[in-house]
Amino acid sequence: MKKQIEKINQLLINHFGIPERQKKLPNPIDIIIGTILSQNTNDKNSYKAFLNLKNHIKSWDDVLTLKTSQLEKLIKVAGLAKQKSQAIKNFLSNLQKKNGKLSLNYLKRKNDDEVLGELSSHKGIGVKTASCVLLFAFDRNVCPVDTHVHRILNRVGLVKTSSPEKTFNEIKSHLPEGVAHSFHTNLLRLGREFCTPTHPKCYECPVENICNYSDKNFDVKKNVKQNNFFLLDSIK
């Protein structure tokens, strides 16, 4: 599997290039809040919600004193404001009770599995969100798996799994050193531009030659402008 990942990663780099990322690693709490806001919406709307919230507070401690209605209003643009505001408040409140302060910096001393277990112990924080912290905030060689990544890796034939979490567990020990960020980000690009849920553009896909997908689409359609803004790489 390691060699297959290397091959896919190189083909993606040949097409998309090496994705840029922030020189300074973001606060892990920022990544968690950003990931919660990104659920069931696009990156641009979730980023607007994230900035609305950050610009309204001095620190994450302030969120604990915000009325739920205030928080919902600030993040409304990201959709599902009631559910997301509850998830954010629950996480911050639990972290405060557990550690006496709103900081995840102590996790930097723990290994990947320990971080995944610790973060997943918080209600509403799953493996995908925890793995985003590892990659984007701690610069670990961990590839988060969302629906795009899960779909693509199954279509290509790298895995045969039934859920994103199972795909994550299948590939996490096989990633070549240092490829996680480019592999993850370029797979997202591939999922947005070519390997879409329906009517994938197999006729111009950069990995079509090594893809085992049985229902390939070679019906050429007019190109649609793509959204190449990525939330977690924009959080500073």
C-alpha cells in the first residue's frame, strides 16, 4: 500500500503541485472549531463564520460566557447554527472542566494514537476532527479522511472500506514519511474537480490510468469553475 500511496501522491503533485501551507502552525483549538463549522457546508462559508466568531472575542474563554443565541448568530452563515453552537460550547466547557484551562498544547507531547483517543473522548469530536488537529496544528504525518478522500481511495482501489473512519485506520500506518499534507489536500482537490460523487470527470482525471473504478465516466461535459479555497490551511 505504501508504494501505491507514493504513486498516487506523485500523480497528484504532477497535476496540482505541492499545496502551500501556513509557516506558523495554528492553535489546535482553532482547528477543532473550524472543523466543527465546516460540517455540511463549503469552506468559504465556514471560514466566514470562523472569522465572525474570532473577531467578536478576545479568546476562546469568551465563548463560554456568550449566550447561545449570540453564538448562533455569529456562526449562522455556516448553517446548522444551533447544532454547531452546542458542539462548540460543549467542547470548550468540557475542556475547561477537564484541564482547568482552554489549551490543547499538552497534547503535543503525546503520540498520534494518544491524541486521537484524548480528543475523541470529547462528545462531538470524532476521528476526522482529531486527525485534522494532528495534521494541521501539530504537523504530524496523518491524513484526515472525509467523504471525498474515502470515496476516491475506494474508487482507485487502494482500500475496500465502508466508512471514512475505516479508511483512515486502513491507511494511517502506511503513509510514506512527509506526504500527509499534500496527499490529503490534493485528494480534496481531486474530489472537488474530477472524482465527484456523481458524473466524475474520468476523461481528464490525473489518476485515471491507475484507477480501478468500475463505473468510469467518459462523457465530456462543460468545465465548471471550481472552488479551491481550503478552510484549515487558511486558519492562522
